[in-house]
Amino acid sequence: MHNTRKKHLERALCLSVDYILSRQQTDGSWLDWELPPGQSSTWTTAYVGGKLTSLDNHHRDRASTATASASRWLAEKMFSDYGWGYNEKVESDADSTALAILFLAAEGRTVLDSSYSCLKGFQCEDGGFATFHRRPDLGTWGASHLDVTPSAVLALTTKYATTSQSVNRGLQFVLDKRTSAGIWKSFWWTTFLYSTERSLSLFEAVHLDIDLQVTRKTLLHTRPQTPFESALLLSSLLWLPDIAKDQDVWPLVDQLVEDQAPDGSWSSRPMLRVTRRDCLEPWKPGDPDPLFRDQNRLFTTATVMDAFSNLHKLI
């Protein structure tokens, strides 16, 4: 039974990589989303490319031509302030810049000191990172966000030691913002699993040993509603020590394998929240914010692919 599951996992992983490679544009970019500024190019390329560079060696080799092309394109699209944004029509933001740095560094490309300085410019007094630079018209979009800070801190660790001021302050912010349920809330996403998975992956990367028993309990009682959430939950569980894979992980994998479309992708639902600029805690009851789905299914599929790859490395 276990060997059969492993074969199904391997096949699903291969199909997901095939789907993502098939959706790459001729210039090397990937496009997804349809927000008011249009489709996302730079942000999506940084996210998808970064997930491909995290694959195990076999699948990483299969994607090497695509990631080389994507990283070259992304490096050329760096903004005048040395950052990156949602697409080429908008200003730089911390999330896009962090993801771009992580992708380019993983590809072995030179990341300019000015790009790291640009990223550090988004750090707030509390140690967290805002998505955008603070200014009156942006309101809470200029506050520290828990779905952005872990990626920003992780990007800084590609150049700076964990003892450096920016990294240390960012880590402390993430630690301090863990809720009593052991999870982290998301500002831009409809699920806490995004911020939680990013935070746990950061702790793993910097070898931070903390008590995650409450986190574990909450995650094991979480019931994901979409493939995106299932993948984030799967990855989150895999970052925990001594997780019972047969009992806690494989049921998620089995369901995701069953839900995979013939083309290798997974279906998506509205999950990205364009939070009101006067709202700091959008997860609380109130007027609903506009929600968007990744219509090309690249964010969802890349996230599932990443979770499957994380598991594949462990078995």
C-alpha cells in the first residue's frame, strides 16, 4: 500500500511540474491573477520560479531550463528602486521583492546590495515587514503583515546572518505574533495556513527550536476547504518534528492526488483578499473584502507541487 501511495505521489508531482512548465510564457515569465492592476507577471514568476527551485534534484533538473529563463527575465524586470512588484505597472512591494530575491539567489544569480536595501526599507518599527511603504493613502497596507514578514526575513538570510539586526527583529516579530492557538493570521489570504506555513518554514530554515505542540494540535484539527489550503496544511505539518506521516499526512496526499485534474493542475477558488485600507484584522467579522482566484491555477498548483516535493524528499 505504501509503495502504491509513493508511486501516486511521484506521478502527481511529475504532472504538476509538467503543467507549470507548459504555462510558461515565451519570454520566461508566468502570468496569473486578474486584479485591478491587471495580471500579475513579476510576483507570479517569483513565486512559481521559487517553488521550482525547491524541487528535489531529479525534478529540479527537469525544470532547470525554465527557471534559468524565468530568473533572467525577472532580473531584467527589476524596478528603478531595485525592487519588484505585482506587475510592471505598480510600485515595488516587500512580498514580490522578497520572493524575487529568494528565486534569484536559489538560481545562483547575483542579487544587488541595493535590492536587499530596498527590502529592508519595508521593515517597520515593530520588526515586521509591511507590504508597501507606509503613507497616509495606503493605510493598513503599510502595516506589518504576517503573510509577508516570513518571506522577507528568509530572503534577508540569503545575505545576512540570523544575528543581524534586521533578521533578528523580523524573527522576533513573527515569534511574538503567534496566537494562543499556535498559528499566524493572514492579511492578504483567506486562510491562516499561508502565514503559518511561511512562518514554520522560516523557523526550519534558520534552525530555530521552539515548542510547537499547540501549533501541532491546531493544525491536526484543521479541515482544509480547497487544494490550496490542503497543500499549505500538508507543508505545515511536514515542518513539525516527529509528525505521524501515515496518520496525519497521507490522507491529505491521497485527497490531493484524487483531486488533480488530467492536465496536472488543481482547481482554485477565491483566496486572495484585497483588504480594505482601513482594516487591520480582516479575518474578523465585518464588511467583506473582494476576493480573487488564480484563474491560471499556477499559485495553487505550485503550492501543491511544493508540498508534494517536501514530502517526496522525506520518503
